[in-house]
Amino acid sequence: MIPDYQTIMIPLLEFAGDKKERHIREAIDYLAEKFGLTAEERKMLLPSGQQPIFDNRVGWARTYLVKAGLLYSSKRGYFKITERGLEVLKNPPTKIDNKYLSRFPEFIEFKTKQKTQKEDEIKLLKKYDKSTPEDLIAIGYQKLRHELAIELLDKIMSCPPSFFEKLVVDLLVKMGYGGSREEAGKAVGKSGDEGIDGIIKEDKLGLDIVYIQAKRWTNPVGRPEIQKFVGALHGQRARKGIFITASTFSQSAIDYVSKIDSKIILIDGEKLADLMIEYSVGVSTTASYEIKKIDLDYFTEG
């Protein structure tokens, strides 16, 4: 019998307990043997027919452990155990499931975002009790976009920090900042000032300059980091800055930015993923659909 993803969590964490960098394929093979799965069970596919059920459940178990800070994605397709994960293994529970992971704030935040998304979908369904095909397409689109955003963040965290710098440059140029990509690439990551990672033109003519700080962190960015960034801006007599992170900002950091004179834009992982989708950075279109209706003018006699 194929185990559910929660049953897989503790054996997966134990597998990573040797502190080695592991590939997800290694984990799948090890766990399949540990659970005594038959060749037929390993080949059973999801209803979509795109992925084996067991592979999918191992992937979700890893995702949840990463969101709880027990594992981290070292690079694409690989993961390692964290200090928190090692602490859990020192006195392991009989089972790790969603309830157990809820003791970690990062996991609660992750689940809250998922819950909010599901609640929005339910509200939309209730609003359109007798849903039209167009309504259903809209709901499906929102769900696909949300899942793509989660996948994007996982990919970002599995890439090296140098790639994150490239991603930031590509996104800002697509959004109209920095002039050419070559100019932006020279500016971002090259300033060397304390608390500032780079500078970029606010418009293609360079009428104003925006200072950038980009952090591919897993932990929330707190108020002290934002204060350092603001202090660095003041040192340059600048008033505009963008702080980009792949994680989140603490509430104290958000409150601080709202009360200061300097114009500081905070872009967290969720907003970053949304912008990447909106401006087609790191994503590609796999399908598009046209919704057509009858052209009544065509059927009107002249």
C-alpha cells in the first residue's frame, strides 16, 4: 500500500539525518524499499498521468519539511537536513505530520497562505453557485497561478545566490527599470556600499536612481536589516530603495517602513513570484485559450 505524504515525513527526515546532500531520486528509491512497495505500486500514476503517485507524495513530504525548516533545498533537486531537523531527530516523535509541524512558525505561515487561497476559491464557488464555464476557467486559472508561484519559490531557493542576483536584474529590466539589461547588470551587485547591493535607474533615461538590496534568505527579514538599509540610503543622500527577499518580512519591518520618510518598497517571496509570472521571468506559456462569442453584427442584415 502506498503511504500518504505525512507517513513519509519522518522516514524522509531520518534518511537525511546523515547530514549528506541528497537528491530527491535517492530518497524516492530508498523510501520505496523501506515501505516495501511493489514495482506495480511504484508505477501507479496520478489521475493526470504525469507523475507516479509515490514520487509525488515524497515530493510533498520534502516540501512540507522544508517549509517547517527541518530540511532545506541546497540546489535544484537536492536537499539537506537543517540544525532544527537534527534537533528533532535527537528526540524523534512517533510520527511527523501537519499537526506536529504546526509548532514551527514558518510552517504556520505557509499553511495560512494555503488556507487563504482555498478560502478565496470556496468564496468564489459560492458566489457562482451555478457557475458558468467562464467562471470555472477563472477559478482554475487562479489555482494554477498559485501553484506556479509556490513552485517558483522552491526553484529560487534551490539555485545559488549568484542566480538570484541575475533573476532580480532580469525582473527589474522587464518592469522597465535600468535601461538595458547590460546597464542594469553592471549596476546591481556592484556598489559595494554597506547595506546596499546595487543601484539601478528608475527609468530608461536615468532621471532618478533606486538602490537595491536582494536577499535570498529562508528566514524572515526583520526590522534591523531594513534599518541598516535605510541608514545606507541616508549615507548616499538617497530616498528610494527596493528590498527584495525570497522569504518574508516581519511585521515590525513592515510597520517601520510605513512610518519613515524614505520610500522603501518591500518585495517578499510571494510578491516576487507574482511579479515573475506577470512579467514572464522564469516561466513560459504552455497553453492559451480564446473565449469566443457570437458576432451579432455578422448576422444582422445590412
